[in-house]
Amino acid sequence: MSHLTTVAACSLNQWALDWEGNTNRIIESIKVAKKAGAKLRVGGELEITGYDCLDHFLENETYHFSLEMLGRILDEYDCIPPTSLFAEKYRNLRLNCRILALDGKILLIRPKLWLANDGNYRENRYFTPWREGLCEDFILPGSMQRRQGAVRVPIGDMVLSTADGVEVFTNSSASHHELRKLDKRLALILEATRKSGGIYIYANLKGGGGERLYYDGSSMIVCNGTVKAQGSQFSLDDVEVVTATVDLEEVRAYRCSASRGMQAVRPTEQYRRIDVTAYSMSLQSDDFDVKLSPSCPIRIHDPMEELALGPALWLWDYLRRSSLVGFVLPLSGGIDSCATAVIVSSMSRLLIDEIRNGNAQVISDVQRIAGAYEKENWLPQSANALTKNLFHTLYLGMAAQSSKETRSRAKELAKAIGSYHTDLNIDEVFKAQKNIFTIATGFEPKFKVHGGSMAENLALQNIQARTRMVTTYEFSQLLPTIRKRKGGGSCLVLGSANADEAIRGYYTRYDCSSADVNPIGGISKTDLKRFIAWACTNFDLPILKDFLAATPTAELEPLEGGYVQSDEEADMGLLYSDLQVMGSLRKIEKMGPYSMFKKLVQGEWTHSKGMKPREVAMKVKRFFHYYAVNRHKMSTLTPSYH
């Protein structure tokens, strides 16, 4: 008898509380898995509710609707055991559960034992962890009892048993994208099955679920430390199913070395088993047309490619679910807003590729959002044509402060990527706001170069910065109407403050850092520069070289001799590369001032950079001083891609 079996791992783009949509995508993935001959289908974590429900997990109706949708899903199962994640209440406890079912009947409710509660995860706020080894009976609600033909089903820490031992492991995940994270994830999965053997099915959510996170798919099937199938990390497909045909005999052979076999006969604590031996994972007869899945090459994107893909797809998910009609970005001529604009351009390139591939969902969304400027059934023929209908850029200059270079760079970049660009000055608004204070107090504030104090200089800079935010929001609401878009509409305002500036607090509260969403808020200045250098070649945008060569400046003070005198790094007293290093040590390695000082003195800052301990100490003190005094700014920071 053959011991081949086909299994499926599903990556679905699930939205928080999108009950109908989430259920339909799960059912679609079941049909795809069935068509491929899969004997087991595994989906991502909390795929019925969506992972990003936040405090909606505290509402009773969330659990009621979870069961209702589960009933619909079970109607679709026919001789294929699924694992489907949903939220359930038991003994007045909220549980993050996995459902294992066969032929439309629940075999087991498996609650999560170890909740994720670090970084961006807050599962302990919503759920209670299940106790290891605990097994009980769960009383089904009336509607489920009729479908199940039973009052109770098992709940707890158990395994399904079709034979001796556990040969198939499933992991339903909601792992979000981080730069350079996929290779670590792969290493953990490969090492687990390389050491103990087994078939490991990893199913991860994909797309933006409504929060700051982008779940990056990469579902995979691994056998004995070898990847048999791997899904895409970044994709515009709402439903992606990867399958592989594996041999259970390979697992048994891998595990039965003489040394391991003799040591394994010791008495150990046994898992409670649910007997499903009547259901065979293996094919019922030898079928020589069924082929084993070969090993597949592991696909890991270059980090700069990740920046071009992850934030771009996150922006598209955010836009198509927001009922808004495009994006507006204040394009300053600096590296940060440039990077944001290039990410939007990358989004358009990805959408054009999917349109050419006939992706029905993408075509429908593009026609609904961008096609309102055009004739019925319009489809863009290029990325720039699509960008023109989705993306608006503004250069918000000041006659006395803005240089010709930044104005020109903004204009040329907008032309290169195809955005609808508007160049304007905000001098009149600035003067009017300044005069309000003068009329009320009789005092006229001046810039430092005109003899004003530091307080006056900062106040005048902030008037400009905050005027730009107000002006940007006004344009975001009216530009679609001015352009005669059918139905009008408003745009999402994009922010472009990077992670280093947020840590240092080097920005004006309620300026252009205040926006609806920020695709670069979790990315360091150093990585942004690398990304722009990568995009210059890979996106064929030679104008980006000018951005890389430019001195970073906010241009909030009057020019001297027609040239910019201010320098952001000089103003901060820290290089952006310094901020990235110290920010990483504080956040990732959990270092305070003294331990950070020791690390840097004993490391590359004294050896390769030749810095003296006193210089290192001054930088560390400056970093922690501004980190502390600017914490209030973080409370209103724009939701950003993580």
C-alpha cells in the first residue's frame, strides 16, 4: 500500500471582522486544496475573525459570529481534515483556538498554549493560555449540536491518531513582515524537522489585516528538514494554496536509527489521542501516476527588495479597504518623501503585473478606485498611467526658504513616476499666522538669521511645518473633485518620517509627520538610502541619484545667498547611522545608557571609527536625553508600516 499523501498550506488575506469575506476566502482555499488532492488543509491563525480585531476580541458577539461562520465552513468539508483558527469562549475564558474537523464534524478544539505577547503582539490582553496536557469536553451551542450530531466535543492539548506516533505537525501562524526575518523563520522550521524528522506544514496569513502589520505569507511544507513547497512572501493574490505530495515512509525511516530507537522505548508522558484510524492520510492503492514533490529552492528576497514589496502591498490593502480614492504626499525633495513616493510607484508596478496576469480581484479594485477618472472598463497600460490616477504629490515651498534644488528634484521625481504634481508656496498662510500673534501681542517674532532668539526661530519654523500639514489635508479632500473624478472622494495622506527621527523626536508634532498612514515609519534612514540606491537601478529612476547626493535639510529657515545653510545631522548632533546603531541596541538588545556606552567603547566606534570614550559618552548621553524628552511626540505618531 502506498504511503504517499498530499497536504496543503494556505495563505489568505483576511480582514478584521470581515465575516463574509474571510469565510468565502477560506471556502475557496478548501476547494483549491481538494482539487489538488490534498488530504489535509492548514490555514493561518485566527483566519475566521482576522488577526487584527484588537479589543473586538473582548466582545461576546465576536465569538458568536465565529461559530456561525465555522458552521458554514464545515459544510464545505468532505473527507478532508482542516485546521481553521477562530476565537471561542469556554468557562468564561476567551481562547485562541484551532479547529480540527473531518467530513464536516469537529474532531478537536485545540486552544493555544503559548500566547504571543512581545513586540507587536498582545494576545494576553485578549486570550487566556490553555494549560499544557489539559483535556476536557466542550458543550456545543444548539445549532452546532444538530450539525455535529453530538452535544460535546473534545477540547484541549491532544493529538489526532491515524497510526502510532505523530508524523505531521501543523503551525497556523500570523507572523508579520520584518526586514531579514524570513531566513530566521526558515532556519527554525528546518532545524526542527531536521533533528526529529516529520512533515511540518506552516501556514501564515498574508496582507494587511487592518492594522500596522503586514503578514508576509511564505507558507511552506517541509519534510525531514527539506522544503517541498514554499508560497510567495509578497503577493496580490487574496488566496494562495501551496501543496506537496510527501511520503510518510520517509519520516518513519528517518526516525528509526538504531540508537534513537533504543532510547525511545523509555516511558514518557503520553498525549491523549483522538482515534481517526478509519481515515487514512495515505492513498488507498498504489497509483504510479502520483509523483513525490521534489525539494524546491528556498526563496528569500534581498532586504531592499523587501522594502519595495512589503510596504507597497500594505499601502494597497489599506487603500482598497478604506473607501478612499488615492494618496497625497508632501514631496519635499528630500530622501524620506522620495522613498515614500518610490514605494507608491512600486505598488503601481506590482498592480500592473497582476493586471497583465488577469488577476480579477486586482482588476476590479483598480477599476473601482483609479478608473473613476476614465471611461468605463478602463485599464491602465503602464505603471505611470496608474500612478497618475492614484497618487498626488505636493511641493509646499516658501519663497525665502525653499531652494531651487529641492523644488526641481520634487518636480523631476513626480514626472519620472507619473504622479499628479502640484507646486505651490505657502508664504501667504505663514505671514497671516505670524501676524495674528503680532496683532495680539504687539511682538513680531524673527528668524535667528534676522536677530531673533532660539524660541522665535523654532516657533516660526513650526508655523511652516504645521501649515504644510493643514494644506496637505485640504488638498487631499479637494484634488479628486478638481480633477473631475466621478463621485469625487478624498485621499489618504501619506507620512514620511523615518524610524530614526521618531526615536530621536526630530520632527514637529502635527507637521507632515502627522498623516493617515506612513509606509516608512519603521525603517531607518540608513536602510532608506540603501533602498533608494537599489531602486535607482532596478526601477530605472536616475533622478534618485540627486536625492542620495543631497544634504538632508527641512528648509525651514531663510536661505543665505540662495543656498541652504541648515543640516539635519548637524542640528541633531548625531549622524543617522549613529541613531540606527543606538536605536537597535536600545530596542533589540535592551541596553540602557551605561551598557550601551560600554558596548560602543569596546566595539567598532573606538576601534574602526577611532572615537575616544568621551566622544562616545557624549553621543550616548545626547541620544538618551532626546529620547526621553520627546516621548510625548510618540503618542500622536502616524500609524506606520512595521
